Amino acid sequence: MKVTLINTSDAGGGAAAACMRLLKALELRHIDVKMLVQQKTTAEPRVTATVSPLKSKIDFFSERLPFMFFQEKDKWVRFAFSPANSGTAIHKQEGITTADVVHLHWTNSGYLSTQNLKQLFALNKPVVWTLHDMWAFTGGCHYPAECDHYTGDCGNCWMLRSPKPNDLSHSGWLKKADMVGEAKNLVIVTCSNWLADVARTSKLLGKHRIVAIPNPIDTAIFSPKDKSAARQKRGIDANAKVILFGAANINDRRKGLTYLVEALHHLKNNYPEAANAEVVMFGKNKHFDSSTLPFKVHELSLISSQAELAEVYSLADVFVSPTVEDNLPNMVMEALACATPVVAFNTGGIPDMIDHQQNGYLAQYKSATDLAAGLNEVLFSGRADAMALAARQKVMANFTNEIVAAKYIEVYQSILSNGSV
């Protein structure tokens, strides 16, 4: 069985990490797997770049600039909506023509346009499409917030400067409807049960077979490390209660930084036992002033090494994820794998990973007060060791390379044996 994974990149961002982890998981199961990307940034031999650096820049800006100047409502939606009107035709590439199964992942940022995706579907090869957000069944947004226009034909998009029934979101939806119309042998995979349920309500994909399969994680890399050594290495008090927060971009609206700030102030003002807490933050930070937090803060910037990430998770007593819109955040799974309990809002695919008050705490959605209560419970309930053990066990029982690869292989075999969906 020859499987070709397709993703915009092989590093940087949650989808890239998840796709690379799946490649490794399938390789361990002796699947003939390769990965096509826009531009290659790793040394992984099974990854092939399909676009020149110059063309990738041209496609990126030819999609972004018109949207930025003529369509976006505010600056913050610039990368929250992808028209996918520019890209590269890859349907004649060797990795596609020789594949038994074409496995799509995240293809935005100027890699594949809707027309390019249509070309792949028109080959009539079995296609598996893993959704890392909601873009595949909306008119262009990756997460719609409270909007449910994807249950119809989209239009009147709140992210656009001039919403109307036949706006860019509606024309984008129509292009996708035409694109999916070419898909005769398609299985949709979502990384969480939440996204599967949402996709089933969409007009665009609701009639297709939809299967929920989580992202895999290498539990040898992401495993508990020496907490004292990890703290000493970074100058963190061995006796402090350490609260960890991280994101690729901590200023991303979806990551809920404002709720974290409010929760930490509430923790400091209402739970005296938290007086010696310290905060560790990592990720790109262009605007946030960490001195506004009520605790001592250690900023670690971006961390690209998985081994270093595992150390950082291991030095913490709790990882907090105040995200308000997410599918199956890798960081939550990574923290759990390192035996670090997680406090997060009860939203998206997070309940697939956190068992409330067992390996972490599911706070009421957008309640900073309950987020603080969760931090206090994990840190000071006296059940830290039990929660840490349960965190690791949750991952070992559900998200290992072996478990996830087996589920995908079952999907591949079913789509190949059926010939149609």
C-alpha cells in the first residue's frame, strides 16, 4: 500500500506536526508512505518539496494581498480566512500518480487552490482528508466562532468587510461544492469527535463518511523528564508551583490569552496558597507584556525541539490551555504525555483528552473564574501525583503511534477494498 500525505509544510504549526507524526507512525507499521509539501524545511527523506521558493511566495501573496486590501474586516482575520484562489497543480507529480491513497491534510497559505484540490479529486483515486480545522466545509474561514452558515451555502460572512448573500464566502463555498463533486472515493477524518459532529451538520461534507481519529504522539519523546533538572537548567525555583502556558503565537485570538490573564489575577487574589506560584510561557510573543501578570514569569520564546518541549512540560505542575476555538491541540496531548495535568476550557476536541478532575480540569467555557478554580484544584488538592499518572495513562491508552496508525490503516484498507464510499 502506497500512501502519500499532503500538507503545506513539514514543520511549523499544529497540522504540520500532526502530519509528520502520522508519517512516522505509518512508517513504523511498514506502510510505504511519503509526504508532499509546498516547501521542505526538515531533513526527513520521505518528504518532498513540490513548489519552488519563488512560486510559493508568489502564490502566498497573490492570495493574501487581495484579501487584505479588499476583503478583510479587521487585521486579525487576515489569516483566519483562506480564499484558496492561488496554488500549484500537483496532480501529475510522481508522489500522486503512484499513490494508492492520497491523504490530504492542511493545504492553505497558497499551496493548493480549490481548483488544485478539484484536480486531485478528479483522478478518482481513494482520498482521505484529515481536517485540522473547519475550512474544508466553510466558505473560507478556519473557525467561524458563533456563525453556523456552513450548515447552508455560506454568505453574509462576519469576517468580511462587506458581508452579503453572494460575498466571497458564498463564492468560496460554491467552489468547494464543485470541487467535492469530483470526489467519488472520499473519506473525511477529523482529529476530534467534536469536529466530526460539526462536519456532519455541514451541507458540504455531511453526506460523506466521516471518521474521528486523533493525532498520534511519540510517547518515547514526550514522556516525563527529570523535573528538578529541567527547572535548574532554566533558573526556575525547585519549590515553586509552576503554571505553564504556550502557543505557536500567544497573541492569537483563539488562544484565549485575555482569559488566562484574568484567571491568574483571580488565582492570586482568591487563593492564598498560590502565593508562590510562578508562570512559564513559551511561543511567539510580539505584543503581550508579561509583567502585567501577578506572578513571577519566565519567558522561553519559541521552542522547536521536541526533546526540549518535553523537558518544559515536565518542569511544570500544570499546563493551562485557555483556547476558545480548537480541534485537538497538540500541546494538550504533549503535556499529558509528559505526565503534566492540564486545565482548559470545555470546548472543541479538548474533552477527548481531558477527563475532568482525573487528569486535569475542564473549566466552564470562557469562565476565567472557573479556569482559576481548576488551576487551584490541580495545584493544591493533594491529588497531583494521581492526576499526573492519569495524564500519562490517558495518552498511552488512546494516542500512541501504534494505536493511531492502526486506525488509519483500517480506513485505507476499507476505502481500497470498497472502491467507492
